Amino acid sequence: MQVDWSFDELLESDTVAEPLVAGGVRCHGGFDQTGAYVSPRTKNRWPAIRSWQQQRSQEFGTELLDIALDTWPGAYPNVAQAKFLLREGVREPIIGRLTQIGTVEGFGSMIRYSPIPDLQACFVEDIRGTATWHLGRGLYEAHARDEAGYKSEGGHKQMWFAARDLAFESPLTEDQTETMMDRMFGYGAAAAASAGPMFPAVNQELELLIQSMSRLLLIEISAYHVFAWAEEVLADSELVAGDGEAARLVSYIRADEAPHVEYLKTTLSEMRDRTFVAESGRHIAGTEVVGQIWESARAESVGARHEANVRIVRSEIELALESRQRGKDILAQFDALAV
């Protein structure tokens, strides 16, 4: 069971028979000889993650940190509401939602700049040969490239924009996109504040790392609702263009996100199962540190952050309807479709 991997190994991709081209951009990943999609940078990343998970299970015997998807709030608007808006010719909020998702994906490139302390000094137990040990040794870089692309190769940002443009036939100019995003992120500015330190005695770079990984993992898990929503809406050829190609692009992104979820769950579980060394030298159980940070991030994600995102999308819907003659009636029918 190989548990030590080099930076280059964790970024290595399988050879593909045909590249993925979306919206005229050569994107990462591609298709094998059978036409099946192959995610980028997973030739060794998947075997590595499975080895780290098996090693942790054998060493500690605990369950992997996780949260049931059915405990998560569903996508807003739901599929029925989104399709209703499209049938009424109200495309702007759906276009805006896809643009928002693609823009946020592009921010994923920033993960490579996350400060990583001397991790071994932060734990009593040996952390060599773990996912934790490999965060700065390829895992973060692979995640960043998946989300935002790398050099001339497109990533999820470009793939979401291509899906939007296929489905709605290039609805936005660059200037319109920028104006829309300024408005939408303005709605949600109040939810952007980071949590303060919960464990001042612990290395603060490490606590910040755990906070950001917890929030990121929760975003990645909740994104499964978004993928399911987008695939169903964009597959409806009576409402959108592209003959289902936009939905297929989203399915490729969903496949790419799976290793992100698994390495983040693995890393947080490894830290939870170990013993932290405080700045004073005092020992603190990982269940206490990771457990409290995780619960705080979970409560925020299903609460304040989800509510803020609903407000963002709701504001775009109301803006699109305010100048329409039947705007109030359409909004009432839209609300009636809420589950």
C-alpha cells in the first residue's frame, strides 16, 4: 500500500484518446477509447486517497468524517421553479446562477496559496505518509488546477461558463458578467466574514487551515445538490439549447469534484484522530479541535451561508421580474412551486 507520493505523481493524468473541448477551449480531462470521461490528475490521486483512507481506518478504526447529503438544504430555485421561470421566458436568474457558480469555481485557484505550518510539529503522532502530509505536496495544487484551469487548459470555471453559453447561446458579454457578479456578490457580502479563532492555544495557521478545509468540504458536499439541479435543468432540450451537452459538461465537473471531497474528508479525519500540540506544549485531543470547528462550520453552512445564497438568487429573480407586466403573478406561481 503506497502512502508516499511525489508532487508530480499527484498531478499526473491518465492518457486520453480524445481531449475535452468546451466552448472552443481545451479543458482538462478527456475521453478514453470507449468514450467514457476521464477526470484530470487522478492517475495516482485516487489510489493515494484510497491508501490513506485504508491506512487511517486500520490505525484508528474510526468512521470517516462525513455529513449525510439528505440533511442538506436543496438547491434554490428547485428544478420545478427553474423550469417554470424558463417557460415564462425569465432566463436571467438561471443564467446568473450558472455564472455565479463558474465565478466561485475560479476562486478555487487561491487554495494553492493557503499557509501551511510545520504540520509534524503540530501533532504528537507521526503524520508522514498521510493525506495531511501531502496537502502542500500536490493535493492543494491539483485542487486549484481542477477548479480554475492551468496555463492554456481550462478548468471548472471555463466548463461552467461553456455549459451556460451552450444552453443559453452566449447570453452575456464580459462587461455584463462583471456587472452581474458585482451585484450578486454585493448581496452576499455579509456572509463573507471568516470565523475568529476558536483555539488560540493551537498554532493559528493550522486552525485557519482546518476552518478553511471544513468550509470547503461542506461547499463541495452541498455542491452535489447544485450538480443534480443543473444537470436536470440543462438536460431539458425543450427549455434550453445544446441538445443536452451543457448537462453532460456538468456531469464531468461532478466527477472531477469527487476526489476533492474524499481527500478533504480524509485529511480532517486524520487530524481528528490525532493529538494536537498547543503552542505551550500542552496536548489537546483532535476530537475536540476538529470536532468543534467542524460543527461550527456545518451550522454556518446550512444556516447563514445557505440563507445568504438564497437571498442572492431571490434578489436576481425579483430584479428580473420587477419590470414585467405579469411579474407579480409569475413570482406568486414561482413561490407556489417551493417544496
